[in-house]
Amino acid sequence: MKSTVSVIILTYNERLHIRRCIERVRPIATEIFVVDCRSTDGTQEIARSLGATVVEHDWPGNQAVQFNWALDNLPLTGDWVLRLDADEYLTPELVGEVAARLDTLPPEVTGVRFKRRHIFLGKWVRHGVYPVWLLRLARRGAFRCEQRKMDEHLRLAEGREVAFAHDFVDHNLNDLLWWSQKHLGYAKREADDLAEAAFDVGSLSGQAAAKRRLKARYAHLPRFWRAFAYFVYRYFLRLGFLDGVPGFLWAFLQAFWYRTLVDALLYERERFRRP
């Protein structure tokens, strides 16, 4: 019997992205649920017009809580559950691979990792961090999203993961001002995680576990210097300079500017006893 797939997409004002996300995943989706936080830009109407089921639910504070609420409350019927953000989509190659391989997986395989490809300023950033492997597809009932303020991952409660060869794409169409404002909020949450030493690996595996261990080591490096070192690693040692101006801005903004801002928030918090 052919495996079925339920798709969960969390949204808030995602008019720019939701059509692309749904249309790219529809060939393998048995059902698509859009969990929306009272969008006002037409996101819900677009999703419904494409056959998705839209469920409104107020924002609980972070994506992990929202996604777990969806797992617990949506009438999911698929054998597998796929998590996507609205600004993400599957490549045709990954769609074909899921369609071809999902039925061949043995019962002890309960999760599937995909490679994430970033498009930044219209360019695929091939160096610096690519590929990033993430667990995004899992058997229904076999996983949860870990409760973290930042950098949350799906965790399997049972079974093991396998990796598929092809990519899904993170391609946000908003401008740099939007990107910068979003990362201001991320910086506060990242500072909280570093201050609380929230580096539990638990049942994480593969690259997700390795990344969490690296973050624990990063936390013990000298502040401010570590942001510069991370930029040098990504831009020079990982050949980010080969991606031109978008590659420079990606490395500078995400590795140096953002990480320096996190350290500045930690410094301010300690110096002025701010929460």
C-alpha cells in the first residue's frame, strides 16, 4: 500500500511564499494543513484556493510550541508528516525521490533528513555552510519538535533516520531590511540560549547533533573574537568568497554582524543587569 504524507506549514502573512510552497509539495502530499496566526495579507485565502486546510491558532511564542500543537490537534491521517516553513519548497528532484523511496523504507526507519539549500539575494549560496542536513519528514507519532527558544530541531522518539540525496530550498523573497529586523529577534533568543547554556543533544543525530556540540564549544570562546573567527571560517576556509557579493553579505551578516549582536546583548545584560 502506498505511503501517505501529511504536510504542516506554519504561517503568518506569507502571501509572497505560500503559493510556491504548496504547489511544489502537492505532488507528494495526501493532505496539506496551514496553521495560520491570523494573517491579514490574504495568506489564508490563497492556501484554501490551492486545496489546503487552514486552521487558525494564535502564536504561542515560538515555532516549537506551535508545531507540537499542530501534531496534537490536527486531524492528521498520513503515514508520514512533513514540516515546511512557508518560504521553503521542495526541489523537483526531492519530490521524485520521496515518491520513489518512501515506500521502500523498512519499519525501523522513522525519519528522513534532507539537505537545505539557501537562496540569498537571488543566488544559491553554495559555500560557507551548505549542505545543512535537517530532519523534516517522519512517521506520524514517532517524533516531536524539541522545546527551545532558538535552533529547534525535530527529534525522533523511536527508530532511526536515513538521508535522502536531494535538496529542499529556503528562499525568502522579502528584502534585507525585513531580514535584518527578523534577526534582531533571533539575536535575543540566541543570547538567551547561550546564557542558559542550552546545548542538550539528547536524541539528536547526524549534523544536528554535531551543530549543537559545536555551539557548546563556541560558547566558551572569547566574545566578539568568536564572531570574527566564525566569519573567517565561513567566508575564507569554507570558500564563501566564491559566491560573489551575495556570498560575502551572507557570511558577513549571518556569521559576523548577527553573532556580534548576540555577544553585545550578552555584554549589555551582564554590565547593566538587564534581562
